Amino acid sequence: MIADELARYPEDVEYAHKFIDRLKARLEERYVDPEQTLRDFHSKLHGLVKARFEVMADLPPELAVGVFSEPRSFQAWVRLSNGQNMVRPDEDKDVRGCAIKLMGVEGAKMLDDETQTQDFVLVNAPVLGIKSVKEFFEIQSAMEEGFLSLVSEVLNPFDNHVRCMFMLNKAMHECANLLECDYWGVGAYALGDKAVKYKLRTSRDAASEVPKSPDQDFLRQRLIADLDDGDQRFDFMVQLRTDPDEMPIEDASILWDEEVSPYRKVAELHVPAQRFDIDERRELNQRMSFQPWHATEAHKPLGGGQVARGIIYREMADFRRRRRGVEPHEPHPEE
Ligand code: HEM
């Protein structure tokens, strides 16, 4: 990551390092056998699936930037996950992750561990309610210290986190089918010299319901059945930041008003029918890393929280892979 970005956000960098120490200790405690180590957040994998990312033709100049600059097709991987930091039954309320990695992307990258990828890291909630990495760190720490500590942190009269807890709670919801969700990038990203937020819109109706006595992995089972049946499609959209006062970059807990600036479609994500529930994919999942800073400068993540995420994901992906004894892997289109 570019040194300038780190220098601009000293408090976020400081809390990123505090987070890393805490997350490493948590993984060491949880996985006594290091070879079993999973990601800290988004531990549970539903599926790592192959996809094609098709950029639309005739985009207006303000959107035809970076990977969207011309109509073309990128090979991609999509990792679908539950957000919690441990593997829990799918019926639990949670945030679901959808991380997309385009391959064969030319140009210099913000991080040097991958050379030809562009990632879009999304969840099925438009906001998580977290104002800053400091706030998220304080809540996570208090949660680990127990109920009383959490209550006193949340209600701290000088710096209370009531709004954050309320919004986090709202973001965690039931999910009946991963292919029937919309997903958002939550934080802001560059689009050349402009700023945008990302959204992935499902093409399906929300027809599924959570089963009466659900299997703990029913989301994966539905994904297997749906991808056995046929191809699936999502629309990838961006929302331009048109009003700097009402559309802040530093506080990702504030929604940008869609009446002022609607989401506009720039690409389609096609997930072809496939068999993905195989050991080879599960192993690849352990070797791969998705992160917002796997990006060209045209799509650079914006704001202090994103800088912190860049440092945390880089360090934690390396840490979990070292513990498992697997080599990092940047996938290529021809594989
Ligand atoms: C400061 C706040 C955050 C922290 C500390 C954090 C931390 C983490 C960590 C440690 C991982 C696992 C990385 C790895 O081992 O490869 C992760 C994954 C993930 N995070 Fe965050 N995260 C934060 C904010 C967010 C936000 C705002 C989003 C919204 C899009 C998000 C979405 C995801 C997703 C989808 C994954 C899974 C990526 C994959 O499939 O590999 N996170 N996060």
C-alpha cells in the first residue's frame, strides 16, 4: 500500500495493529492445531465459485474508468461466506460475505502480493454501523471481556457505541438463499478522480424461506442445488458521490441517498452452472486472499477505515496461511 495513505491516517494505523495483535491471539487460542486455522472474520465458507464479470458496452465517460473502461469479460472467483468469526449454523443471524476477484487485470496494483487481480469485497448489508476501526476494536475487545464490559463500553457516556451496536445488530439478519441477496461494498472507493460505493444486485426474486428445521449448512446445500440447475446472474453497480457534505467517505455508517445519486449498472456477474463442493476448491480457498487493496489506483479504497482494513487483511491472511502451512496463491485466468 502506498506509504502516503499510511501517513494520512495515524490513528487508524495504530488501531489496525492493535486489532492484528488481538486477532492473532484469538486464532492461536481457538485453533490449538494450527493446521485447522480459518479466517478470523468470514470463517465459514459456503462456496468458492467460478464466474465471469462482463463489463457493459457504451458506459458514459464518468463510469468508463479502470476495469470498466471498455466492454470486456474477466474470469473471476467468488467466495461466499458467513461473517462471524467462527463456524456457526446458517440459521443464525449474520452478515453474509461475497468477495469477487477479477483476474487478468493489467496495470500497477496498490499492494504487491498480487499482480493481476482486482477484488470487490461485499456484504449483504448496505451499512455495518461502524464509524471507525477504533470503535470496532473497542466493541470487539469489550465483547471478549464479557457482558459487563460490553455494557459499560457501549454506554460509555464520553464515547458511546449505542448507534453502532444497533446498526450492527440490524445488519446481521436471516438469509434463506445466497443467490437471492444484494451485496454492498459499504466503504467508499475511487473511480478515477471520483468516489463511488459498490452494489451487487441479484437478478432473482426473494422466493426462498429459511427451512423449518434447517440443516446447519443449508445455504451451501441450496447453492449446490441452484448451481446444478443452471447459470445465475447479478448486476454490478456503482453509486457516484455527488454531494461531499451528505455523502461522507470517512464515516461508512452513513448511507448515501439513492434519490440524490442512484446506483448505476456497470457490469454483470455470471455464475455458470458448476460443481464447486469439492476438496480442490476448499484447498484453494485456504490459499487465497480477498482484500479491498487488491486494486488498481483507479479503484483505490478511500478513507482511514479502509487503510486499516488493508493492513489487517494482509497480515491476517499471511498469518492464517503460515499457521496452516499453505502457500499464498494468486489465481490466473487460464488455471
Ligand atoms: C475495521 C473493520 C473490519 C475489520 C477489522 C475486518 C476484518 C476482517 C478479517 C480479519 C477478515 C479475514 C481476512 C483473511 O484472513 O483473509 C475479513 C474478511 C472479510 N471482510 Fe472484513 N473487516 C472489517 C470491515 C469490513 C467491512 C466494512 C466489510 C464490508 C464489505 C467487510 C467484509 C469482509 C468480507 C466479505 C470478508 C471475507 C473475504 C473473503 O472471502 O476472503 N469487512 N475481515
